[in-house]
Amino acid sequence: MAEIISLSAEPRLRAGKGAARATRRMGRVPAIVYGDNREPTLISLEPRELARSLARPGFFNHLVEISVDGTTHRTLPRDVQYHPVSDAALHVDFMRVTAGAQVTVTVPVVFINHERSVGLRRGGIVNVVRHGIEMICSVDNIPERLVVDLDGLDIGDSVHISAVEMPADARPAVHERDFTIASIAPSSAVREEAAAAAATAAVAPTEEPAAAS
């Protein structure tokens, strides 16, 4: 399960673009906590603390506990708006979640054992079809990543979702039964070498049979 992130927040009194701009002028990042059949809570966050959390891999897969006015909100990050030039966070949306709730998250895919792939040793490359997999899982057991093992794969081989170990109580949200995650493809150098070998073989002279004496 992904580690829980903790953030401290201050309440905001007003909503709207003008109020959000005023919050940013005060050096804080406006945000909102919504969901769980409760009224939205307007908050602001300290930008450096928020930036450290945003920089963590898989931020949207982490539970975030937000403390404001003595109350802790258990949430999942759902959206971050960034400044088009500075990339600073301008606004963050958090959704309240309850224990045991089923949520849909996109889990990043990581690849291991590159050195044990026959195809990669022959000069092939990993052709990644899906960098992340949309998963349905319990909010209490959100996987931090899905691991794809490249051990023994040759050029032309593919890895399908059925070959990946699923975390407990988690399943792909995609309806396609056994979709491809990645394949081992020939690199341009390998393709050029194969084409050159084929061309050489096509033009190579054939030996004439020896004349009978």
C-alpha cells in the first residue's frame, strides 16, 4: 500500500476566482475538500509543503490526511491546476474517502530485470503500451506500482495484464480481457541489420553445378 501523506491546512472563508487569487497573493495555495455527502470545505495549503508532496511519485495514488481546525479529512487527490509558466500549483481538489471504499486510480507500471531479457541483450527495446493501469481497489490498499518482469523475453514477445501479479482486492478497470502492457521490439539498428542481411542474401550468386567430365 502507498504511504499516507499528511498535510496541514487553514480554512478559507470565500469561494470564487477573486478569493482564490487573494489566497495566492497571501502566499498560500487554495484547495477544496469535497465528497462523502458532506459540504465542501475550502482550505489553503502551504506551498512548499504541498510542492514536496506533489514531487513524490504516484501522488494521486496516495491517501492524503488533511488537518484543518482540529479536524482530519481522509482524502484522495483528484486534480491539480498548475501555472502555465512556473508550474507552481494554483489549486488542488481533494475527495473525501471512507474506510473500505472502492476507488478508481491509475497505478504506474515499472519494469524489472532488463538485463535478463534476451531481446534487450540482442539490441531490442521495450515498447511500452501502457505506462499506467487504471485499477479498482480498496482505498485502504491502493497499490503503489505494478511490476512487469522482463526476464527471458525475446524480440517479438509481449507482456499482457494476465502475467502481472495483482495486489489483493484490486482489479483492472479496463474491460478488455488480456490487454498488452509492453512488448520487446527490434530497434532501428536491429531492423536495418536484418534488412541488410536479407538484401545480401537476395543478390548473392548461386554456385553453378560442376560440369560432368
